[in-house]
Amino acid sequence: MTDLALDDLRARYRRDYDPYADRSIDEQLAELADRRTDKPVSYSARGNGCWVLTDYDDVSDLLRRNNRGVISFPNEPDGLNLSGAREAQIPIELDGPGHRQVRQVLDPQFAPKKVAELEDHLREQCNRLIDAFIEDGKVDFVKMFAVPFPGATVLAIMGWPGEDLEMMNGWADVLLHGVPGGTEEENNAARGRTHQEFAAYMAKKIPQWRAAPRTDDVMSVMLDAEIGGQKLTDDQLFDFSVLMMMAGLDTVQSVLARCARYFAQHPDQWERMFEDAEQVPTAVEELLRWATPPVPTRTITDEHLEIRGIKIPKGERVHAPLGSANRDPKYYPDPDEVIFDRPAKPHLAFGVGTHRCVGLHLARLELRIAFEELHRRIPRFELDPDAPAPHEHLGLAWGVNDVHLRFTPGLRELS
């Protein structure tokens, strides 16, 4: 396609979109819902430009096409390369045999049976965190629960130092969300600095891990893995670590924080969720649909990608907010409502296809245990009116900060 023809195509479907807009998640979802009606596939000229999808079927089809002409980039829509990847980032930018080899190494580390062995540990960890604030009658939920609960588990599974959790969470937060109130230039500069800090950290750690005795953690497994007959280079291990840090440390904490805020404002739903203990896993799936954080972008590597009859040429990037797909009323009537007995329709919170999230079983277990233990010990809570109000953020993963809760101290003591 000539530059002129591409310019015409972009102009015909143009409707600019800001993935980092300073507005609420509901406002962003409303914008995407309007686009779904007006221009379900559109072109935004912001930054380096990208195409924006809004419909469940279009997003699902895009995610399934990894072996048919598109590769995944964990970088933001303006083109900044967060990973610093010098070659295809493992595993998200690999397709075909290379990707299958990596998943054959990784999948057993996150298999349902292995993850299930963590249940007792997760419950103990969950209750240790609750013990630290239950007598206070209030809690900064994100800082004291949503961040450390999944984060400590992820670091243990990866084989990363537990004492570095706060630092790694800070890095993941900047890479995914930028800085609060920052301009595009400020966000890019912050991400660049963070990338350099994490690169320096891993430049020290990777040689230490190579020299150390192997254990059963993920980094040990990846150090010994052979892809295409060769072991991974330091650069490949670093790029892999960037992805695992962002995905492992942000997603579950974002869902926990958004759900805590929701239940504080809808206490009847908090009770309804536990009316039938056997239905809690189904309720977790609905909450994942409703609170989906990831916003992936794909770059077209084939001659073109056809969506709704639009032939989007090679080199163009396609932005696919999973939260928009999971609010498509075609499949989810009253999509903005949390309906625990909603008829089953697979959501896209973990993606779909060969690149579906490797940690989905762990995420589901973490969420179920967190909700069960929180409900057992704190049956009713509200937003603390004397604390800062919650503040939502957009970016590569949607979430909320400053979820301060208030409750009656010591309710349902641990027996």
C-alpha cells in the first residue's frame, strides 16, 4: 500500500483516542462503547498512531491471529519500547515452534495441579496481611493488601528476592501507568529511567543466578531452557523478566483494588457473592470480566490484517482494550453491571489463543482465596470518608489507587 493510500485509509477511519486520558475507567469505557457503535474499528493519530478495536469478536480474532500474521508488543501505543527487546521478546513476541518450546517450559510451572499446592500458603499469607490491620478498623487496601498479597507469591515463584517487592512494584507501576498527571513526554521519560534501573538490576542478578545452584523456581527453569537448540541469552532473560514483572505484579492487584472499591459501595453484592460457596469461582470470573485491566497492542507483520473488511497494512499497530471487549452488550447484557449468575460466555481478561496468560490459574486462585478470607474476617466495610478518595488510572493496564477502607475492628477473628 502506498503512503497516499494509507493516509486515505487512516483519514477515513480516523477518531483519535487517548489511552492515557486523565479520566475514570467508566468514562473510558463509555468512550469505547460509543466508538463500538460509531466506529468499531478506528484510527487514532495520537503518538505514532494506532488502530483501536472495541468489539468482542474483533478483539478475540486479533488475539487468535498470533500465528497468522501479527506479533504482540507490550509497549504503549505511542511506540515506546518498554522491553528494550533486541529480538523477539520471550514468550509474547514468539510464534510457531519457538513459542511452543517456551510454553512447554513455562506451562508446567503454572499448571493447575502445581498452583493448587499453593492454596494453604496463600491463605496463611492472606491472613498474616489481614492480621496487620484488622484491629485498626481501617486500611490502605492497595498498599497493605492488594500489592503485597499477589506480589510476594509471584516473586517466590519467579525466584526473585522477596525483599525487592516494593521496588519491583514501583517499576511495574511506572512502566504500565506512567506518572500521575504526567504529560506524554514526562511519562515516556519516566518509563525510560525505570527501564534503565531494572536493566541495571537484572544485569547484576542474572550472572548471580547463572552461577547459583538450580532450584524449582521459574528463573532456574528458564536459565536451563533451550529454545531452538540454544540457551537463552542475558538479553532474552531480561526481556522475559520485564514481561513477567509487569504481568505478574499488576493484574491481580488491580482487580483486587477495583473490586474492593466496588464492594465498599455495594455491600449487598459482597454478601450475595458468598450466599453459595460453590458459586464463588463463577463470581470471580464475573469480577474478572468486569474489572479487566490489560490493554494489549499488536503490530501487523504480514502483508495486511483484515478486520471488518478493512485491510490494515503491515507495520500498523492495533490497540485492543480487553475491558471494552468484555463489556460488549452483544454477549453481556447490562455489561456494566456485576451479575454473578450471568450466563456463561468466556471473557478475555486473560487473552485467548496460544498466547493466553500463562498465570491464569494462579490469578484465579489468588483472587478466590483473597475474597474468601476477606469476607470471612471483614464481612462489611465502606470507603473511609476521612482518607483520600480512590483515583483510577488508565494506560497499559487499568487500575485504581488510594482505596482506603473502614470497618468495625476485630470482626470475625481468625479461629
